[in-house]
Amino acid sequence: MAAPGLRPGLGRLFEMPAALGRVRRAYGTSQAFAEVLRLPKKQLTKLVFPLQELERHLVPDSKHEFHLKIFDPSLEDIARAESIFTVTAQNRIEYLSSAERLDHAPALPRPEVCFIGRSNVGKSSLIKALFSLAPDVEVRVSKKPGHTKKMNFFKVGKYFTLVDMPGYGYRAPEDFVDMVETYLKERKNLMRTFLLVDSVVGIQKTDNIAVEMCEEFALPYVMVLTKIDKSSKGHLLKQVLQIQKFVDTKTQGCFPQLFPVRFLLDLPCSAVTYSGIHLLRCFIADITGNLKTHCFQFS
Ligand code: GDP
């Protein structure tokens, strides 16, 4: 039996150390994730399930407001998703092209996901983190905000395409709305839009432009909270609860569970550089139809 409150996959694995080894071997999982699996339980939870780690600090009355386990993969599922993001001779992960207009976008049959957010929200850093198992993929992270002016298309093997959309807000391209609106409205194979929100400042006025577009076109979208290392636990919890409330009461198409992510810049790249990235990779693999297991719980 899993310890009370532990997700079944995680509980089972901690009770059976041999099972951890099996997960590592069975899916030929990435070296980085194998390192994560060797971490002590508390550290592993913090890295892989950051929302669950935050929940520990909530008063019991607020716990029902946290949608923790709607997407509830096991560590085995996460390990399988890691292999989709790992570059090999058979699994090419590469930048394809950039486009300023939808009719210049590559015609690709695979499912597509796109990432959108205010300039400086941490979008390039997040995409770089998602592609950290394919280090040759060039995702430019700028020192100045407003770097991404075009839609950048990345191919992830035979599995899906990832699109980095231009940043909005400060120094957004003049034709941002035309470019992005047309893409969101008309791209047939777009499976999910990931809307990045800076967890330090929460949802800003300019973010409403993106929220309204997703709602108007009835797109399924997900909020990713960036830079969760930058605030105190108290401030972060307050922001998470506010954003959660916004999603619950003001949106129709937004997935109720938030995905917090963190990227520690001053650490050399290692298993502990990223939080929330493994879960997000697994979510993307699942919603693009590449995981073939059922990681969603609806009560
Ligand atoms: P973009 O304009 O949305 O592509 O944002 P960038 O990825 O270029 O990030 C903007 C700034 O935020 C850069 O200085 C990044 O180093 C920093 N940044 C991004 N993600 C994180 C994070 O998770 N934690 C911290 N502390 N800084 C971050």
C-alpha cells in the first residue's frame, strides 16, 4: 500500500527500491531522469511534482482549491515521456523554420503544441529546458526582452511539433495580434496552447489578450507558471491560489491544473537544474497522443 497522500506510482516505487532500478532500465530513460530517480523522496517530489510540494504548506481549508492530480502520471509514464524528448539517431529533434505569417508556416501533419507569453516571462528558457535532452537544438535565450518576433517551429521526432510564439507586451512585434490570432484560429493540428504566466507578478493585463484569444476560439490551453524560485513560499502560494481561482471562475478552456516550473540559472546543468519540466514533458507527450496510457483522473 502506498503511504497516505502519496500518488500510487510514487508510493509504490518508494516502497520497492528494486522498482526504481526497473524504471531506469525499462524505458532506457535519460541519464538526467535516472539521476532524479536516485534523489531522496522529498527532493524528487519537489523536482518532479512542484505543485504537490507546495500543497504541503497550505492550510487544510484551501487544499480543495488545488487541482493536483487531474493529470496524474506514474514515474514510469514520466520516464517513457523522457525518451520522446531524448535525441537519438532514430529520434531527431530539431529546429525546422520560422514564419511571420501562418501561410509561411511549414505544413506538418503531426500534432502541434505552442508556447505563448509576455516578453521576458521565461518562454525561451522553458523551451530550452524542455529540449535539454537534445542539446544541439538551438533555442535562443535573449538578455533583452522581445527577442522572439516570429513563430519558430521545432520538430520532435515523429511525435509532434512545438511552436515558440512571439512574446507579447513590451516590444511585441507590431503585427502580433494578426500573426498569432490567425495561427491560433486556423492551425488545424494545434492540440494545446501553453500560456506562460510569471509567478512573481501573476496574471497581468496583457496576459488577458492571450486568455481572451484562447477563450474566443475555444482552444484548450494550459497555464504554466514560470520562475517559481524567485519568490518566497508565501508569495508563491498566494499567486498560485489567485491564478487557480482565475482559471476556475473566469475561463472555460483552461486546464484546471497549473504547471509550475523553475529553472536554476546559476547551477551547472544537472538533474536538479529544472523543476516541473519532467511533468510538463509527460503532459505534452500525453496530449499529443504519444504516451498511450491514461494519466488523467476526472472526479
Ligand atoms: P522570454 O522573453 O519569455 O523568452 O524570456 P527568457 O527565457 O529570455 O527569460 C527572461 C529572463 O528571465 C532571463 O533573464 C532568464 O534568465 C530569466 N528566467 C527565465 N526562467 C527563469 C526561472 O525559472 N528562474 C529564474 N530565476 N529566472 C528565469
